[in-house]
Amino acid sequence: MGAFAWGHPFLDGNGRTMLLVHAELCHRAGFAISWNASRKDDYLESLTRELENPQGKHLDSYLSPLAVASITAGDLCDHLMSLPGLNGEDGSSAPNVAYRADDPVANENYLELKRARGEN
């Protein structure tokens, strides 16, 4: 998941894409992540630390306790569609979704990470 974020650290939409691809890769590896047990702020903090220090395995530490037995393909789809922000709705009323593109704190964090990576 950290490698996806490093390659494409966009605020709007990319997190949903990363989650879906990651879920499929986990499914193929025989396990799943219980995203409903995850908290937005804790996940984003771990993701930020992972981007700052990939060798620290911050996302591994965060996601490992959330790993569960593999979910069948149909159940996996239902699980993912039940997550706030992945069902095609705005998600603005859901407190546990990723940052919105117009969130000033998220934008500043994003710009700071780009500066740290030497990007314009």
C-alpha cells in the first residue's frame, strides 16, 4: 500500500483506487484487511509515516492486526462497497473517510511531502 501511495500520492480519488487494488492483491494472497475496523486518522498517520520513512514498515504494523481470513470474491465486493466513500456517494457526512480534496490540512500535508521528495 505504501508503494502505491509513494508512486501516486494524490488526495482526490487515488486512495480509493489504491484500496481496491490492495484488496484484490490481498485476496489473491489468501487474506483480507478488515477496513471497517480501521480508523481514518490512524491509517493516514501510518501512511504519512510510511511515506516519510518506507523502511520503518509503519503500514505493515498498522495493517497486520486488521488482517483476516480471505473473503470470497462476492463478499469482498460487498465488504468494500460498505466502506464510507467507496459506494459512489459523496461521503462528506461519514467521519471515517479519507481527506477531501478541499481539506486545507490535507493539502498542506500533501505539498509538504512533495517538497520533501524534491518535487515542484
